[in-house]
Amino acid sequence: MRFLFVVLFIPAFLQAQMQQTDTSLLVASQQLLLAAKTGESVDSFIQFFDTISFVLLQQQLSTDAKAKAFWLNIYNAYTQVLLQKNPEAYKNRNNFFRNKQINIAGKKLSLDFIEHHIIRCGEWKWGLGYIQYPFPSKLAKELSLSCKDYRIHFALNCGAKSCPPIAFYNDANLDEQLNLAEKAFVKNDAVYNAEKNVAEISKIFSWFRGDFGGKKRIRKLLVYHNIIPGDTKVKLKFKKYDWALLLKAF
């Protein structure tokens, strides 16, 4: 019962503490994700994030680390919330990701907007990591992170079976968390066939190859994690992505 009380009433507590700490929104994003994953009510959190001011959002997400951790939590949490509410929406994934169904600080956002305009710093969804949106909106400019970080692809969970596992993120040790996410995903997913000199890796590396620095840098990443040898040019083969809906537990 104590845990339930905290989950249901922490937004009101955070609202009262807004001017005293710069981590309240980040804490709330973690609590929302926890509530979504444990089956507790998320209604108070949804209302909380909708009614905060945009100025406060910008003030509290004052560094790339804070903003990155916050938006990773928000993306993963709302994906869970939306799909638990309506799993059928996943049958049309394009609409699911592009529909503006997330209300943050009075702004209607889509999962695509959060991922590509904010977290990926304005990279076009279909540009393989090499093409930015030519005419970003004012909102995108105001919220976008300052630089890309390929490790976010090991942290974002879109609800599919092939997605990385879900974790909570915070700004204090974000680099360590993302490094661990990278290591876990690569080592669990990549497979090297020495006889054929072929490495089978996630389709994520193909869709966002520019974020990773191209195939050359992808190979270096695989060498770093001891997946492939560093003395030969290994052929990369991208696995078929399993889009089966899987709302993952911790």
C-alpha cells in the first residue's frame, strides 16, 4: 500500500517542489515508467505532464544529459501506456508512431517527434542517419538535443519483440547507463560466423547507419565488444526485425 500511495500522489508532491529542485521532471518521468510497467494508475502522471509549463520544461531540462534521460523515459513510458490501452493500434505502426497523442507542457507530441526531432537532433526518420529535416519547426528547435548519440538506439523501446529492454535513465550516470545498454544489446543480439566471415546484427544498425558513423564504425563497435576480429573486413548482414508486439517486463 505504501508504494501505491507514492505512485498515485507523487505528481502533486512534485508540483509543490518544482521551484526547489531541477530533477523533479526527471524523477516524474521515471515514476511514470515504473507505474506503466507495474500496472499502477498513470492518470495523475498524464495530467501532471500535460499541465506543467513549457518554460519549466525548458528550465529543468537545461543540459543534454537531463533532456536525454527525460525523453528516453517519456518515450518508453508512453509507448507502454498507449499500447496497454489499445494494443490494436500497433497494427498500423506508421500511424501509431506519428499520431500526436502525447501531451507534454501543453504541446501535442508524437513518438516520432520525440525520437527523431528531439532525441536524434532533427534527423529525418527515413534518412538512414544522414539527412536532417530541412525545415524543423520552432518547437523542434526549442527541444532538440544538441548532438546525436548512437547509444540511444539501445535504449528506446518501441514495443516490438526485437526492441532493446527497458531501463530507467537519469542524468547523473547517463553515460554509464547507455554504455551498459550498448554492451548488453550488442552481446545478446550480434552473431558472428567465422567460417563465412559474416556478422548478423540488428536491423537497427541499417535503419540508422549514419547515427553509428556508417558500416566502418559499426565494425569497430563490434570489434570493441569482441564480436568480430579486428584483422579482417567482416561482411555485415542485417537481421529481419521482429515487429511482434511485446510489452516487456523488467
